[in-house]
Amino acid sequence: MRQFEYTAPQSTQQAVGLLGQNWAQAQILAGGTDLLALMKDDIEPPKRVVNIKHIPGLAGIQYNATGGLRIGALTKLSEVADNADVRRNYPMIAFAFDEAASPQIRYMATAGGNLCQRPRCWYFRNGFGLLAMKDGKSMVADGDNRYHAIIGNSGAAKFVTPSTIAPALIAHNAKVRIVGPGGQREIELAKFFRTPQSETEREHDLKTNEIVTEIIVPPISGVKTAQYEVRQKQAFDWPLSLASVALSMDGNTVKQATIVLGAVAPVPWVSQEAAQALAGKPINERTADAAGQAAVSIAKPLSRNTYKVQLTRVAVKRAILQAAGGQS
Amino acid sequence: MLDNQVPDRQVVEKLKEGITFKPTEAQLKEFAANGASATVVDALKNAPLKQSEGPKVKSPYKRAAQQTQGDPDAAFKEAEAVSEGYYGASVITHCCLETHGAVMAWDPKTNLIDAQVSTQNVSGIAGQMAQPLGIPASNIHMHQQHVGGGFGSKFGPDRWSFVAAELSKMAGGAPVKMMLDRRAELEVAGARPSAFAKVKVGVKKDGTITAWESSSWGTGGPGGGGAYPIPYVFDIPHQRKQHTAVATNTGPGRAWRAPSHPQAAAISMCALEDAAAKIGMDPYDFFVKNIDFTGPRKKNYLEELAIANDLMGWKQNWHQRGDKTAGPVKRGLGLSIHTWGGRGHASDCNFTIHPDGSVEIKMGTQDLGTGTRTAILMVAADALGIGIDQIKLLIGDSNYPVSGGSGGSTTIGGVSSSSRRGAINALNMLLAKIAPSLNAKPEELVSKGNKIYVSGDPSRSLTWQQACAKLGAMPITATGKNPDREHPPDLTNSGVAGVQMADVSVDTDTGIVRVNKMVAVQDCGLVINVKTAASQVYGALIMGISYALYEEKIMDPVSGRMLNPNMQFYRLAGYADVPELVVHMMTGPGYDERGVIGLGEPPVVSPGAAISNAVANAIGVRVPEIPLTPDRVIAALQKGVA
């Protein structure tokens, strides 16, 4: 590991001041479950590490029926997964947090850190850069892309978004609160994630001197939800594809559906096609499968990941059927 | 220079013979920056130019001579059905949880090296380090008490041990620790070669196998690699086979638990299962029908097949290819059989019986976590007639008598034989000393339950303590050896049989395979400790599930780098992926009297084949290559060839 300066600010203001004008200058340390690995592998060697864990008020969960759910950025994944209010009112969010990583990592990793974790793309993690371009050509397109994007992959970015909690939060219309030198701002989580166009851009909207401080989930009622993850291993494995589904019902038919795909595009992918396919329909095997088909109708698999198209179709279908059979 | 262990002077001499291009200043600078010494850079600069010997592109393919047995052409003609298929097993790595590495302390004043290498070969390290380091082997003291996994990849000191030693010397003898990080461990510290084959099997309608034909290939890295023992276990009378080794610039192959056998099983047992499916025969009956081809272990296989059948409920649950029940999840059963040698290696030990009754054993072996200590202590305590707690066992040190490396399932046979002989020799010396005081001949004495008594007259006895006290001031020492041809019988033997069955569920919509249950029935001659023996088999099944479903060294076609040198994408089974495992060790008549035989390798041979066969039985089509990843399962289903 390279040498770095370690800082432990006591307030967000201090922390923001310690962050730099570019990513190489300073990095935020929260749970550390991703940053440390990146530093050890020399993928992200920052000159300064800004440990935000000593800043009071950034951890904790608040819930009330009118205000909804607030998850502090430093809240551990395990705390969200185990929280009674979350489990009762947002079972899909509890599920997503509970299925992430391993128990040991869930006790260390934070909610904000999970959203900001870097892609697992093996070209990126092997030091070929986020977009893995070589002589103007994509190494991913020409190389082994079995785990890469099948949707939203026409540009240089072909990695997949790694967060498995983001799709569930987006399906609940969550926002994130961000603090920077100019103060505070809120942004829809769906818009927080971006597809970078160049190597200097990141896969999210955070500026180099900003910190995610809170996740805000609006109150809900009468929404049926479920997340389905296709994973090779039963535990501690990033999914090959996942779908998060939130359904507002009007009797037996779907009034409105939000269907978010994970692990298939550079960002958590809100599938308008799947939502439209389901709107006004009753839920059964056929309509669920049609929504799955619609979700992948725009898929353009790379040379080695055609199988992910089927996995995604099935993930959407199964998430819809589980949601319909589940709690509202 | 350290890295490839070629001394500078050799490089310089070679350069004096001439080189085929004139290096630029920039290139020379780069060489120097990359660690080439000044003398080498100088030699490179002044090397005479010589004519290139012309384009001599070495072919990466090395085709071995065709092997033929019997008359395969006639036998295929005679066959009533011919099954053809393609099968294979990918390159996997050893992925030792304790990575390769060493701690070295080379005191420049005394020229002594204190070496702690993560190794399977305590007695064999010093000899491998002496010449490259230019130091007598007797100056190297190697010791290690525990090792966190080797699986065949930790017999040598490796480059990093040499580097650590040299660095320590440069640092005035301070200990230098050099352990590979996970990436290096997966990239360079060993890989199991791949094996692929196109196979044709001829059968009669009654299930008799008539002929085998295979064209196989695989890579073990730069060296290419050797052929595989196919057809595996079944010595089909008429066969023709050809193997091509493919040299690749990937990490080098190394022995991986039961070298060549898991690949041979994956090719052979799957091809045979396909042949059985071709004629609609239960592979259990098919294997039994052809059991004569398995040779001298035939009776063992039959007994084990019957037990495995009971433990799995094979006959109740087996169905023809393709689970016809509704829903996307299909269930199936698969089986495989395997063999291994496992004769004990050379092993010496020292036994000391002290006048206070305590006993000490010294042996330069190692315990890979498999229960070697337990076995040695049990054998010694049994032979001496005392408790395990009275014996101090010292292993893992090159100062102790030489014992072989732990590879090829040779340890248990070696250490148990020499322990037994050492204990008997020491006891005989003790009995000779005390016999007069019991008014008996030494051969009339029995040592059992902490007592030494006259056979047939137990009232004439001494406690172990009393007996040892008669030694006076000096302890006695004895040695035990294996092999020891002057003291027959041979206590170790060779050749085991094993049967494994797998029950799997396959989600045909996602291609995800889950193992529901595995049954392993295994013999290994005389089992010394059933618990640690069974543990070996449990571990092998878990390792087998990993290589059947997950493990694969993935090389990038663009950069030539390994893409998954981490434990996210190099998956190993976790707790949740481990199903019900049923292990049955064969003991009793027909097994015990054969002597002690090694067990490390055999149970890891069959899981890949058994699981692959179960998947084929579940979904009705063969997924040709292991690991059985979702992309491969879906591709096989879409191709839909039965």
C-alpha cells in the first residue's frame, strides 16, 4: 500500500475542507470494506484518507409514518437489516441490506459506502481503469465480459453497478442528502448514479469534495415489493442480475409499477419498458413474464454475456410474482 | 536476478555468446531500472551481434503418440450403440487460504539460516535452498508447526523464500517475512492443469462397454502438461487415444490434490454416464455390469456401490435423463468412482523413553491439518500400551529424523509405519531391561493399560512408571523406519477404491446449480482414526463442490492477465453452499488387514464427475465443462443436445 495522510475530522464541515479537488487527492473512509481493498490493490491510492466515522450524527435510523425513513450514511448495513421499523414498513429494503455481502462485512460496511462503492468490474479491479480503454478500444468489449452490462452499455462504460441496496431504495423513490462546500443538497437516488463518459468521471453524481450524509425514503402505503437476486452462491456473492419491484395496486390490477434492475447496467436501471408492460394488468405468470421480456427488450449483450438476458428476464418475473404474493 | 534464480555470471557468459539485436540506451536503462545488475547491463551493451537463427517459432502444441489397445475399430463395429461427446475441466488454482511464503533469518556472522516456510515438505526444504544460496544445507534450520493449505503446491521453497533469505542477509540477519498477497497466490502459486476431450464410447445393449476412443488436450502453463489416465478406472479392452499438451504463457501448473485424476474422472465418468443414458440404462447398473474392467479393486467397488446406493436412496430416486416434474427446478442423481495409490513414503523417527515414564517422538514430518499428529500419537500409544497424554510428539522441524513430503497421500502410511516400528523397538529395549526383575524373558512381557506384565500371569507386573524407573539415569532411544524391509511385514499398502453420488437441483431458468446431498464411500486400508479420516473426505467433498460449480482461472484474451485473482470472482463454496454430506469409511475384514493407505487425494477425485452427471440427469442434457456455471448450463439447455 502507498503512504497516505490520515485525517479524522469531527464535523462534516471539517471533512469537506479536507477533501480535494480531484479523487486522487483525498478519499472518504467510512466502513472501509471497499476503500481498503482498492488501496491495497493500488487501484485508488489517495494522498489523504478522510475518516468520517468520528463525525457525530451521521449514523442512525429514524422512522415515522408521515415523514418516512431516514438512514444516516454511516449506519451499518446490519443495523438497517435488523431494524424493526425497516423490516415492518420496508421489507424489500431490509431484505436487500440483509442479503448484501457477508455478516462480517455487514457489521462494518455503511449504507452510504454501499452506494458509493466502486464497480466490481475485473478490468477496473485489475488496474486497467474504470472504462478499461486500450488504444481507443474497449478491453471489455474485446475481452471477457461474462459479468458485464447488457443494458446501457453502448458507451465506454460497460461495467455493472455493484450496489444491491440501491435498486430497492430507488424502487422506493429514495433520495440522498449530500453536503459540500456550498452547503446541503438533495438528489433522487436514481439520478445520483450516472454513466461516466470519460476516465475522469465517476459512476455517481458526488463531487470530489462532497459527502453523502443521509438516505431519505418517502412514506409508503399499499405498495407491494420484492427483490430477486440471481446469485451463483447462496451467500456472500454479488448477484449476476437482480430486480427490485414496487407495485401500487388498484384492486387486482397494477396501478403503477417501479422496476429497477441491478448488476446489468452501469447504473441501477429503472425499466420503463417493464413498468409499462405491467401497468393496468393483473399479476400472473404470463404478465410477469411479459414484464420480464419487456425489461430485456432493450438489452444488447456483449460477446460473452447473453445468458444474463435470460437471468434478468427471470429476475424481473420472479420479483413481480413474489411482490404480488407478499406483504403490502 | 533473484527472481529467476539464474546467477549473474551465467547470464554474462550467455551474453558473451552473442545476441541478435543491439539494445538501445533506453532499453538498457529500462533493464537496469527493472533490477538487472550493472555487470549484466554492461555485458548486454558489449555483447557481440550474431545472426538470428531464423524464424524458429516453437509450436505450443505437443502431440503425444497415439496409444492403442486391442482392436478399437472392430470393437466399435461390434457396438450396438455409440455415444459421442465433449467433456472438460478448466484450469483452477490452489487458492491456499494461507498464501505461499516464508520467514527467513540469515545471520551473516554465523552463516546460519532460520527458515520458516509455509510448506508440505519440512524435511526437504533445506536441500533445495542450499545450492542456490551457496550455503551448506546443514546450515539451514527449517521449522513449521502448522500450514494453512498446500494441496500439492507447497513442496519447494519457491522464489520468494530465496528473496526473503537474501534480504535478511542484507539486513544483517533480521527476519524477513514474505507472503504472497491473494492476487499473486492465485496468479503464480500453482494451478491445476485443464483437460478437455472428445470421446467416443461403444456399448452393447446389455450395457457392456466395447470400445473407447478419445482425443484430449489441456494446458498446464508453459510446460504444456502431461496426458490423463483415461478412460479412468475402467480398463476398456479396446481403446485408442491421443493427447495434445498445449503450452501457454499462463501461470505454471502444479500438482493439485490427486494430480490428473479429477480431470480424468470428469472426462471418463461423464462419457460413460452419457453412454449409459444412450441405451437408457441406470449408470449404477452400467457400472456394475462393467465392474470387471476396474481390476483388482472390483470387490471393493461393488461393496461401496451397494452402501452408497443405500445412503443415497439411489434406486428409489434415480430417474431416466431429464426430470419430468413441473416447474423450472429439476432434480437429478449422478455417480462416479475413483482410485489412488497412497503407499506410505519414506519416514524415519526417534523414540525416547525417559526414566520418569515420559516418551518423546521426533519426526521431520508435518501436519497439514489432516490429523497427522493424532495418528502418530494413537499408533505410538497403542504400541507402547500407554496413554496419548504421556507422549510428547515433536514434528515440523528439519532437526528431526527425515520424513517425506506430504504429497500423493503418502504421509499416513509413512508416519504410522515408522511410529509403530519406533515404538516397538523402544519398547523392546525397555522390556529387555526390566525382564529380569519380573523373572521373565522379554518376549513373555506385555505392555498394556500402563502396565507391563507377564503374559498369562498378570500378577507379575510393574506399572509403566515403575518399569521406566528401572532405566536408571539414562533414557533409551530407538529409531523407527519406513520402509524397513528387514522387519516385515510391510505396514502400508497401495490402491484404494471410492464411490461418490451427488443429488442436485438445477434452476433451468437461471442455470444455478445447488447440490442437495453428497454421499462418499471410501476405503483406505486400515483406518487409524475414523474421525480425522472422515474429515478428510468431508473436506474433499466441499473442495469438490467448489471446483464442480465455481472455480476457474479466467485468463483475459486481451491483456493475457488473470482476471479473477481474488475471492470475489474466484469463488469457493461457502457454508450455505455445502449440502448434507454423508461419509462412510470402509473398515473391517477385507480392509483392515491391508495395512495403512493414504486418503488425502482419492475423495477429491469424483465430486466434479458425480455432480456433472447429476446435472445431466436432472436437465436431460450434458453441460460439457466444469465448473457448471449458469452461462454454461443455459448454453447447454439452449443447445438442447441430449
